[in-house]
Amino acid sequence: MNCKQATKLISDSKERKLNLQEKVSLKTHLIICPYCRSFQKNCNKMTQLMKQFTE
Ligand SMILES: [Zn+2]
């Protein structure tokens, strides 16, 4: 998995459930890639913010 695929999976995971294989490969990528780790962090923050706005 490269960063492009990983970031896509991270955004996808906000809209649908990832399957086991996707989860595993994403997790493996996040362990070795600090860039995607911070992308995921920001993504989670955004999701939380959006939630606060809609509630
Ligand atoms: Zn990456």
C-alpha cells in the first residue's frame, strides 16, 4: 500500500466500513508512515468537528 491508497482508505472509512483486509493493510501502513498517521488524526478531528456542527 502506498500513501495515496492509505489516505483514500482513511477517507473511505468515514463513509463505509472497511473490510478486514483493508483494515489490516491500512494499519500496517500507519505503523510505518508518520504522514498518514497525522492525516488520519486530522481526519478524525474534522469528523468530530462536523459532528459538533450537525448536532
Ligand atoms: Zn503513508
